[in-house]
Amino acid sequence: MKLSRELLREFAAVIGVEHNSTNHIEKIIASAGALVSLLAVTFVSATYTDGPATGLMVASMGASVVLLFVVPHGALSQPWPVVTSHLFSAAIGVSCKLLYPEQVWTPALAVCLAIMLMQYLRCVHPPGGATALTAVIGGPDVE
């Protein structure tokens, strides 16, 4: 039995499973923060958009709340990357959609440009890429 536990721990280390020292209260607070934040984003999105656009907007923010509430001290969770990545990526996505409407490559271009800008502005936040994509595929409500 002891040998199987050791093998399991070694296997977990090889595939990247890390020891989690977060206590139960912190996990509950993080989850509740994510719930409240996404409810607010859903309310605002539903107020200004209809149909699938609301779901697309919330999906991008869902990734952000995981970073913000679960890894609050991480480099990707700081105010500068969170705010600026979404703002600039949204602007890039809308601009690409307006400049190259109905092109099959427009979503890829928007994400590419968003990544490039995030790197130069030192505001890399992966959900920003989803925001650029949402701006392109979200339809007229997002535009």
C-alpha cells in the first residue's frame, strides 16, 4: 500500500499536480467572489446585448475570475494586465471586424494582434485573447 502511494505521488509530480495549501475558507471565498463577479458581468452583458453575445462575454470574464480569485498574487492577475488586456483586445477585435468583415481569417488576426499588443504593453492576460475573439464572432450586439 505504501509503495502504491509513493508511485501515485511520483506520477502526480511528473504530470504537474502540485500540492495545494489553500484552506477551505479561502476556496469558498474565491468561489463566492467568482459567483458574484460573474453575476454582475452577466447582468451588465444581458442589459446591453441579446442572445449568444451575452454568453460569449461571460465566457471571457469567466477565465479572468479564475485567475483573479484563485491566483490573486499571480502576474496575470494584477490590475494592469486584467483591465488593459480586455480593453485593448476588445478594441482590436472590433476594429478587425469592421475592417475585415466576413473574412474567415478575421478572428485569428484579432487574437494575433491582441497577443502582440499585450506583449508590448506588458499586460499579458490570456482571457484578453478570448475578448478579442468575442468581439469578432459576437455579432452585431458586440460590435
